[in-house]
Amino acid sequence: MAGTIRESRALGWLAVAAIALIAWLAFPFAIGLLLGTLTAFTIDPAYRWLAKRTRRPTLSGVLAVIATGVVVVAVSFGFLSLFVSRLVEFTTTVRDAVSPGGALAASAGTTTAWLNRYGINATSLLSRLEAGLGEVASRSATVAAAVASVTASALLGLFFALLAMYVVLRYWPKLVSGVACVSPLQERHTREVIEEFRRAGRTTLAGTVVTGLAQGIFAAIGYAIAGVPEAAFFGAATAVASLIPAVGTLLIWVPIGVFLFFTGHTTRAIVELIWCSATVIGLSDYVIRPRLVGEDGTPAILTFIALFGGVEIFGLAGLIVGPILMSIAVATLRLYVRETTNERPSAKAASQFR
């Protein structure tokens, strides 16, 4: 009996070591694997519909993965091309406008007088702005080279993401059953935690990506209505800024409105600020995002901790990883409280006052 127990413990430690080894080897591609898994959760309804129509799950999984990969590559390439090209054009245009005799310098008389009244040298500010824009324009080629240098690693991450997508789409029930078999928790508890991971991952990815795209589109429309140059570029920049916690899109459309106001385009500034307030903030954050993400009951302070802590630890990917980990942690604590209290009458009574 003692030998059997020792052997069982040894096998258990070997299993832990094997899992740690696999995690160590997969760590360089962890973000790609995670994003692929979350994408599979998101497109799972479409995959199931296709598999039901074709009655060929393997072919349906391959088609779903290929279609997703093509869309991701096309959108990424189009966005980077738009961002780099429009950045060069915009910085050149603004640099010419703020230079002596430019359109912006000629229309900024009122702003200059207002700034001089408060002891601010507007001429010095314009000179610094022109120099800064010239530096940005001159470094655009460097930025493009840096983007090209990370293309190989991005493609490798995409490869592992697509592999993870296929495995999750085809074998998710088997994966869940396997984890439930080796988990020290009861099977129903393990499945509950895994389902929370699936729900949180799907809603976080969908809420982040779809809401960001919607905010970029709404903002671009508002910029075009207000006559902002390079509206498509600033719309794309707004979509990217939506990933920044707390301030987000405010970093783009508020300075644009202020810029329009101080350059004498008061009506355009008011239109742009009202439009973005109503659509980018109001419609996107309070209508679109709640419908995609729903309400999980996580306190606001934990949400902010998940966002900022995730960014601090994982970088930009922490905007997705952080909320997922926080959702799993909260779900695990709720599971623990439910099981330890076992729904005693005192617990039920206390819950009424929460």
C-alpha cells in the first residue's frame, strides 16, 4: 500500500513537471495561443453552423481558420498601410500649414493674440510644433522599418493562433473532459471555472475589438462631417486609442475639437465634440459594449485593477488577459464562498443586505 501511494505521488509530481515544461516551451507564443483560443470561442457559433450545413467538421474548422486568418492579415495590413501613409501626409500638411505664410499661420491671428494676453509666445509654440512635425515626418521611414522588423514574429504568433483556433474549434469538449479528469477539483467545479474562462474570454475579445472598431468608424464619420483633414487616419487612431484604459478615445477627439476651436473653426469644433460625445462615448460605451460584454457583477475597482495591472504586467495584451484573469479569480472566489457556506440560512439572510 505504501509503495502504491509513493508511486501515485511520484506520478503526480511528474505530471506537474510535464505541465510546467509544456508551459515553459509555449510561453514565447502564449499571447498568440491565447488570442487564437479566444477567437475560436468568438467564432464558434459560425463554425457550428457551417459544420451542420456541410456535415464535415474537419473541413469546416479548416475553412473557419483560413477565413479568419485572411481577415486578420487583410485588416492588419490595411490598417498599418493607412496609418503609416496618412501619418506622413498629415505631418507634412500640418508642417506646411504652421510655417510662415501657411494656411494655419494666417488663420491663427486670434489665437495668437489670446495666447499673448496670457504671456504665452505663440510664435515660439508654432516654431516648436513645426520642428516636431518635421522630426516625426523624417522618422516615418524608421517607424516603417521597425514595423517590418517585427513582421516575422507577428506571423509566427499568427501561425500558433490559427493552430490554437483549429484545436479549440474541433476538440474543445475533449479538452474540457481531459482537464476535468486531472483536476483536483470536482468535475462540476472544474467545468464551471472553464466555462467562466470561455465566457470571459469571448466577451472580452468581442467587446474590445468590436467596440473599438465601432468607435473608430463613428469618429471618422464625425471628423469628415467637421472637415478634419485625414479623417480616415484619425478614425484609425481613435480605434487604437480605445484600447487605452480610462482615457481611451478622449486622447484623439478632444484635442482635435480644441484644435478646431483655437484655429477659428468654432462651429466645426462644436459639431465634432457633440458628435463624438454622442456616438464614440454614448452609443459605443453605453449601448454597443454592454450588449457585447453584458454584466458580470465584477466591482468597478477590480475592473480597473484588471485593466491597469494587466497592461503593467503583460503590456498591451494585458487589456485582454487582465480582465480574463480577474473574471476567473472572481468566479473561483464565488464558487468557494458558495461551497463553504453551502447556502446556509444565515448566508441567505446576509445576501439580502448586499
